[in-house]
Amino acid sequence: MSGVAIMAAVAGDMPDDRMLATLTRAAVMLFARDAATFLVPMLVVAVVVGLIQTIVSVQESSLSFLPKLLTLVAMLAIAGEGVMQGLGDFMTSGLLDMVAAIH
């Protein structure tokens, strides 16, 4: 479920504590999904590079850093716009819900 859909569900006639709990859960899930988008590919690259370094018996630190850096840059190019769009949608709907709660 997207952050906007969760925020729309939160905006109903919920008590404040349930609304806060739902909002917090949605924020944590958004953070976990967005972090996993970058961390999982970097973990896979780190394991593969570590295995290759172990097999070849080369323990150069730059050989493990550069592939992870390139993976991060590639993931930013591929998924960065979607991650930022999701965060922007979540913040926009959250601000609109806060304004609606004030009135």
C-alpha cells in the first residue's frame, strides 16, 4: 500500500493515538522500503566482491569500496526519482492531513 493510500486511511475519524500509530507505521514502512532499495543491491555486490577477493587472495580495500559506490550511484540513477516521489507524496498528504485536523 502506498504512503498516500495509508495517509488517506489515516485521515478518517480515528482517535489521535491510533492515527499517530498508523502514521508512524506508514513512515517506518516507507523508510524501510526506500532503504532496502539501496541496501540490498549493495549487500549483494559486497558479498560477491568479498568472495572474489577471498578466492583470489587480494585484500585491497579500494577493490571492495568502488563496486559498492558504483552500485549506489546506479541505484540512485535507476530508483532515485521514484523514492523521492514517494517521499514527496507522503509528506504532501501528511501536511494536508495536519491542516485538515487543525480545522
